[in-house]
Amino acid sequence: MNFKETKKQLRKKLIQERENLSKLDWKNNSQKICKNLQNYPLFQQSKTILAYFSIRQEPDLTYLFSTNHNWGFPRCVKKSLIWHFWQPQDPLIPGKYGIVEPSANAPILSHETVDLILVPAVACDYNGYRLGYGGGFYDRLLNSPQWSSIPTVGIIFEFALLPQLPCEPWDQQLQAICTENNIISICT
Ligand SMILES: Nc1nc2c(c(=O)[nH]1)N(C=O)[C@@H](CNc1ccc(C(=O)N[C@@H](CCC(=O)O)C(=O)O)cc1)CN2
Ligand SMILES: Nc1ncnc2c1ncn2[C@@H]1O[C@H](COP(=O)(O)OP(=O)(O)OP(=O)(O)O)[C@@H](O)[C@H]1O
């Protein structure tokens, strides 16, 4: 089986497993992830943080969005992510793939102001490689020179932390991975 097929099957299995979590486990484990992030020095020191709005029972980070940081969220525009400043009272608009997005009029966040990126993932491995939904949005972002030096933390539930994922030339290692159990730093 080739890489593409292997990744596709793995993605399907892990998304299924995540969607099978009970609502209670999903909520409790999401809350633990938020707590672990709040205790993480890099998070505490970051003024501006990029995050995501959860779909398909991804870890829900909503609790953090009213904490004292500047928060940025993406709009999917063609094959890229455009990042906007967003606060809880601001509108959210249904975007691609059923993910809500800030308004196109919300202030744009330039890479210079961003201190930390919380990266959604279907799975991550011990080396900091990630498997996403296959759109390549974060692969492209993290490969572009302006964004590649910003620290990244992959956000997953513990069951999706695997010893080794299939790795392709464009995959960039994350700096850390946060689960409901702990945050592990990746040695590079
Ligand atoms: N919450 C959240 N927001 C996010 C991401 C994410 O992983 N999680 N993204 C992370 O990049 C971007 C959106 N990326 C996505 C890419 C593909 C699909 C998707 O549903 N794809 C189809 C099949 C596509 C194919 O195989 O060609 C599917 O899975 O049915 C969803 C989101 C930006 N926002
Ligand atoms: N730097 C890049 N420039 C152009 N295309 C890229 C780049 N990185 C990845 N791609 C393309 O994007 C797709 C990403 O596939 P892959 O299975 O690695 O996605 P993923 O990591 O699961 O998804 P995502 O980043 O959306 O969460 C591939 O088809 C690949 O050719």
C-alpha cells in the first residue's frame, strides 16, 4: 500500500475513534488539555496565539478563548489559511468543511505578531509529525518562511499519539504535543 492510502486509512480509523468518544469524555479531556496548556510556560508567555474551532470532536479549546491573550483563527481561502484576530463577542461565519470562521472584515494577524500556534491534528507521533485531514493547509503554512519559525503545539487526545506516522518531505515537526495527560516537548 502506498503512503497516500496508508494515511487515508489511518485518518479514517482515528477520526472514527474520536467521534466515538462519549460527549462526557470529550468534554472532560478537552478541559484537561486546556488546563495543561494554561500551565505551560510557553503558553503563559505568549501574547498572540493561533487556534481553531473544533469539528468532529477535536479537542475543544473554547474555554481558553476568553483568557487574556490575543487569539487568531483561520479562514480557508483557496488553499491557504488567512488569520484574523477574534474575540468571543465577535461574529462567526460558517466556512468550508463546516468549520466556523471569523468575518473577512476582522483584523488580519500578520506572522510578526504571532507567538504560538495550536495545531489541530488527527494524530501525532513521538517525533512531532502530524496527520491532518489531508488538505495540506498546515503543511503549507508551516513550510512558508514567515511562519516556520513560530513555535507549534499539536493538540490531540492521548489515543491519537502514535509511535510513528508515515512521514513525507513536506511534513514539519511540531515543537510540542499536548494531550489530556501531559505536554511533551519534541527533541529536534
Ligand atoms: N478545527 C479545524 N479547523 C481547521 C483545520 C483542522 O484540522 N481543524 N484545518 C487543517 O488543515 C484547516 C481545514 N482543513 C480541512 C481539510 C480537509 C477537510 C475535509 O473534510 N476533507 C474531506 C476530504 C478531502 C480529501 O480527501 O480530498 C473529508 O475528510 O471528507 C476538512 C478540513 C483549517 N481549519
Ligand atoms: N509546502 C507545500 N506546498 C504545496 N503543497 C503541499 C505542501 N505541503 C503539502 N502539500 C500538499 O498538500 C497535501 C497534504 O497532504 P497530507 O496528507 O500531508 O495532509 P495532512 O497533513 O494530513 O493535512 P493538513 O495539513 O490539511 O491537516 C498533499 O497532497 C501535498 O501534496
